[in-house]
Amino acid sequence: MLGRLATIGARCPRVARIGNRTNNHLSSRQFARNLASVASIAVQTSSTPHGLDAKSPTRPRHVESAPSFHPTPRITVPALDSPLPKIIDGSLYVPTRSGWTKASGRWLRDICSSPQSRNQDTSQRQINVLKLGKNCDVAGVSQLGDSFQVTFADGHQSLYSMASLMDRSNPALKQKRAGVIPIITWKASIESQPPTVEYANMPSVSGMKELMTKLRTYGFTFIDNMPATPEASKQLLETIGPIRNTHYGGFYDFTSDLSSKDTAYTSESLEPHTDNTYFTEPAGLQALHMLSHTDGSGGESSLVDGIGAAEQLYEQDREAYRILSQTSVYAHASGNDGISIQPAFAFPTLSHDPELGHLIQVRWNNADRAGVVAEHDELDRWYDAAAKFDALLCDPKNAYWFQLKPGKMLIFDNWRVLHGRAAFTGKRRMCGAYINRDDYISKFRMSTLSEEEIRGSTVTG
Ligand SMILES: [Fe+2]
């Protein structure tokens, strides 16, 4: 919701470590090197295929393309000439960044999906390779079409598809895990055709897929032609995921009376912001449905694409982007009696996926900002960078303004899209809710991936 719901943070400890003040003096080049050092995998792109070295047919080319931070996801697909696992001298070998290596018996047993190893209903592991010891040693392997049958020292046999053995080094797996798809950044001109889905289609599988895909692509969508009631709003939101409870409650239905001691409950204007910056994990989705507006006018809403604005900053001033990505900032929620919430630790304004490098969360709330984790002599650099980002967020070219209406619910990604509001007169009744990001991404994956893709990006790797 508007300002009442103020701030949370992504759990990216490696990114957070990069963002601590000991690194604030780094040059861009040093920063890039540090990023490379924290990356646990190399990002493989179609332009840098993980192919065989011509001089040594059994040795894959060394790929050293560690991620660098950037605003938008770079979707990768496995290269057609990727080397495949193979049997050498009776053992199963898998390609790595630095050459071929014998597949770990414990890893193979660990990802075994047979009924003896996995509960077939919950996909939970029901063996412990840490206790199986030498029983996990590979005693034999044979190729059966596109699969390998592995026999372990204790006689257990497992079948592995080529794909499941390749997943571990495949960035596409990580993208499926995290629900990463190509995104479309936007500006005020999205006014001409904002992403919208019909309420009547929502009960269907295809309707939910459309909703989830538009949310992941644009960061927001409207649900049109729905009943202007809290009951219908709550019911629809619960089909996405459980409604999140906070110190403001769960599903809300309120009028502008400041009952929750937050500016969102007033009739004042609100600058573009994300909610929950004061939580360790801010809500993933937020829904707003205006049920009525009587005896007054105004109150137009605004949305700004945080990734789009970050993309502009990245192009205009790479150093400012770096500062906002490295400098952690605290936030607080203190307005309610008995409440003083702060995140477990400070998060940077721009948080990136530590493996894939793209921006996954924007945390921005001027009203709720607390301490900036920087030395006195670094503060003005942070304020300068923040001012540039603020200018982009408030640039009329970037802000999409519209009027909420009864029967048209807005749902947006609180990790990506900032929301704001103009002042209004009269009485407005609003309802809405938060949904956790993990529940949102779970619904996205379940709505858009095949069973095989879900299984492949859950258990293996
Ligand atoms: Fe808000």
C-alpha cells in the first residue's frame, strides 16, 4: 500500500558485503574485479559458448565471464555446441569451466530422483549422502540414449538425463529457479497501453499465466472489470499467494483517517517510493483497489519503473549507479505504538543477483530512510548519486500517472516499481494487501513453467 507499507530488503548477503563501507573507496575497475570474485559461477552466454578447445578435444574452452552488475536480466540459452557429459575409461565425466572432471559420486547420489532417494510427493530428499560414505562411489556407468545409468558401490542404480547433469553449469537453470525472464522497461508513455488482464479470465490457468507474465515483464498490471468489493479483491489476491501480515494487519480496507499513523493514511501527496524498506524482506507484490471516492477529487496515482530509472542512471553516470549499489542504507518504521522496526542489516538502494548480476530490487523511501552506511567524507557522494536517481524517479517522462477506479485493481512488483500519489480531497476507501516475493515467484514459476522445467530447476543443479 502507499506509504503505510514502507520497506523490506532482499537477502543478498554477498551483495550486502560488497556494499559495506570498506569497499566504498573502490574504483569501478576494482568494483568489477570484486564482483567477479564473489561470483560462484561463470555466466555463459550464447556469444561465449562453453565449447571444446580445438587444440584439446577433451578439454572445454575456459570460460571466465563472471557477472558484472547491470540493470536488466541477460537471458542466456545453452550454446548448441556445449560439451556433454561422457564416459571416459568407464567413468562419468562432466564439463567444467576449467576442463573435464569425474562426476562426484556424492553429488550424483544427492540429486538422484528415484523413489528410494526422493519422496515422490514432496520431492524431498530422503537419503543422506553425508552418512552414506563410500556407498556413493560410482561402481559403473552406461549410456542409454540421452541418459546415463549409474551403479553405485552399494548396488543402487540411478538414471540421469543429459539435461539434469548439465543443469548445474547452466545459467538458464538459475533463471528458472528465480523466475527470470526478459523484462520490458517503460516510461510515462506506457499510459497508452498499460498491461491489463480481465478479471473474468482470472480463474483460468491461462488467465493466471497472463497475469504472472505481465507482472514479471512490466512490474505491474491492472485487473479490469472486477467487482468493487473487498471480498472479490481479497479472494483474487489469495489465488496468487497468502496475504502477508504486518504490524498494519493483513488484507486492509481503510479510509484516509491516519488510523495507522502513516502518511499513506492521509490525503497528502506521496513521492515515488517502494514499501517496506524497513523490513529485511520487503513485500514482493502490492495490490491497491480504490473502492470509492466521495465528496472530493484528486488523488491520482503514479508508477515509476525502478529498473527503467536505474537503467537510465547506469547509462548516464556509472559511478552514481555503483555508489547506490554498494552503499547500504537503513530504514525504520516507528509511527505505531510499541513498534520500532528496522531491517536486520542495511541494504543498498540497488541490490543485484550475485550470480547473474542483474538488478533484482530497488529500495527507495525518502520518508523512511535512516542511516546511510558511509563515512562522513563519503556522504556527499552518496547524496549526489541519490539525488540523480531521485531526479530520474521524479522526471515526468518516467512517471505514469493514472486515476485508480472502482472495479480496476492495481497489482505491482514492490521490488521493482515505485508508487506515489497526488493529494486529494474528500473520502477515499481503499483496499489491498501485500504478498511475499517468494510466494509471487512460486506462482509465476508454477503458472509459466512446465512440470519438467519446475522439477529440473528445483531438485537438480
Ligand atoms: Fe506505499
